[in-house]
Amino acid sequence: MKSQPDAAVRDYLVAQGIASDVISYEWRGDSEPVQSCEGVPAKTLHECLLPNRRVAVKFDVQR
């Protein structure tokens, strides 16, 4: 499943002049949550899930 946040981060970095071939990214919110929201009432579920919405960016640069 493609995530919009990770693509937005990549597109921003490319627009800032970073070569796209040195950028890799993964959406890990579902597979590696930082916070469990099991049993959280629906009213506060969105707020509970916010920390899990993150993008990890790796730059593969050789010097």
C-alpha cells in the first residue's frame, strides 16, 4: 500500500535539489507502531494513532 506522507516527503526533498536516486523511504506506521491504541475509544482513536504516522528517510550518499 502506497502512503501519501512518504511520497510527499520524497517529493519535497527532490524539489529542494536532492537527487531522487539517493533517497529511500518506507512507511512503517502499520508494521512498526510506536504506540498501541488497542482498546482506545473511537472518540480519541485518531489522536492516539498520530505518533504512528511517521516517515523514515534514508540517504545513501557515498563520499
